[in-house]
Amino acid sequence: MADQTTSSIVVDAEPGEVMDVIGDFPSYPEWAKGVQEARVVEEGADGWARRVFFRLDVSPIKDEYTLAYDWDGYAEVTWTLVEGKMLRALDGAYTLRDLGGGRTEVTYRLALDVSIPLIGMLKRKGEKILIDTALKGLKKRVETAR
């Protein structure tokens, strides 16, 4: 992914527990800010979602879009935009690193492009807010589910 924003957080849980929350798309509206709906439209033979439809409303982005996912066990999941209305590109990844002792470092990478013109600095700031909000929401969801 070119021109991306990255951030990390440590979650007090095993990588499998973290990835199970990441892969539970129907629950996203409960913890992922701005996600109004997340629906699996195609599931792989391994049980992980391959394509997911989202309805998002987080200023300044309000969109309906579909992402294609590629899973590498409990180590990493990557995604790319299949189709969207406002979004022209949305490529990202969660990478999990087992720190031992029931702790996992979660790194979130994101590169997005929207159909409305945004100054590069403003776009990066938006990406950073999205990433930090998602990581904090993920951490809270995983740790309170234990």
C-alpha cells in the first residue's frame, strides 16, 4: 500500500481472540464508530469473510461500500475496496504480533482515497483519526469480552 497511515496498540488478549473480534463483522456497529451496518456477502470455505458490505457515516465520509478480505490465519488480514460511492480506494490491514503473556500488538495500516478533493494533510489526519478510533474500539471490545 502506497501513501498509508499506520498505528499500533497493545491488547490484553491472545491473537486468536483479537482476530475473532476483527472477523465478527455483524458486531461492528456495536463497537466500530461510524459503522451503521456490516454484512458478510461472501464467505470463504475456511469460514472467514471474503467480501463484506459496509454502511459508514463518520464525518466527512458517508458511504456504502464493499471490501474484499484476505486472511493469513491469526497473523494478518488485508482488505481492498471492491466498490464504493464516495470512496475510490480503501486498502488496509490488521497485523497481529504475539507478545506473549496474553498480550498482542495490533498494527493497523490504512490508505484511502475519496471522490471529493481533500488536501493531503487533511486526508492523512482523517486516516489517523479513523485508525486510532478503530484500534481503541477493538481493544475495548476484545478486553471486555474476556
